[in-house]
Amino acid sequence: MCGSLTSNGLATMMDYERDWFRDFGLDPSSIDRPVEPRVRASFSLPQMLAQWLGTGVMTCVGLGIAFALWHLPDPWPVPAALFGAIAGGYIVWRGTRLDLAWVELEGTTLRSRHLYTSRERERDLSEVSEIVPVVLSRVAMETRIAGALWGRIKAFLIRFEDGGAPIQICCADPAMRNARELMQAILFQLSELGELHADVRSVEGSPLIVRIAWRNQRT
């Protein structure tokens, strides 16, 4: 099932009320103009502290594994410890590279700040290629529980035409404050610049907007 979606059409596909934003995504055809000229989604200080703590624990585990490998019998200590350190560092980098303290939209300018490096990025909405959800799989019991509590969409990824690092807006466990309002503002501004198309499919028995593509009217 592919194509555009209306709120009424989506409602007829489900016979119970759910959180549309975190379970099915946002319908581009039912987005209102944002009230404020600048909209920001951000983590609270306790959420950021929890994120830092989790990353610190992951780093300590990696260092502990590398230290344990260093005590292997010859000739393995150096290559094994080096491999462990590199693998651990890659895992930590891979798991944190998209972690952002906040994301904001002002006009057509999208800004973000990395949670750990405090590096700020600035992109224009005209550079966006698509928006896709990060969906929790319902195979494992823990993800089933998380999906029931917070919705199955964990975050939205804003991807760019040049293949640069996407911007991630978290909307569940943990959720950024004003994530819904920011996503609505982004979709509204994109609709002002060009044409949006929602790709709707049935995923695990429920409809889901798996991709919002955008075509710039100026190109």
C-alpha cells in the first residue's frame, strides 16, 4: 500500500485510537502553519545526563575488554587489545554519532547541536531529500513493551541530498520536548518549498508512513 494519506483515511484503517505521531508518522496533507517563527526540540538536562552516563558505561566496558585482551598469552596481547579498542571505539561512535542535544528550525534553516561534542550544524531545508522513521522491531519482548509504552517510531531521520550525516529527531524513549511540533514545522516549510509525497505501507499489520519524499520546485 503506497501513496498519499489523509487523516480520515488513516483513521478508517484502524478501529482504535493510537498516538498517530509515534505509531504511524505525520501526514503531510494535514500539517498546519507553526505558531512560532522558531521551533526547537531538545532533551532536558536529566535526559542528557542519562545519555552521557550510558555512553560512559559503554566506553568503560570497551576499555575493560581491551584490558582483558592485553593479558592474553604471547603473541596475542598487542593485536588483540588493539582490535578490542578499535572495535569498542567504533561501536561507541556508531551508537552516538547521531545523538543531538537539540534541533531547531527557523524559517528554512535547520540547526542542531551534538550531544557530546557540542558541535553545531546548519543546513537549509532545500538540501533535504527525504524523511524516514526509525522503527522499533516488535520481534523481541523488550521492544514490544517499549512500543506499547512509547509508540513504535523511535525517531525521525532527516536525510540530505549530498549524503551528509542525517539529523535525528527523537520522539520516544527518550523523547525530545516539542519533537512533534518541530516535525510539523519542518513538513509545513517543506510543503511551502516543494511537493511532499508520503509512502504508506503496512508494517507488522499496521499502516506506517515509511518515507516522506520531497521534490524542490526550484530544481
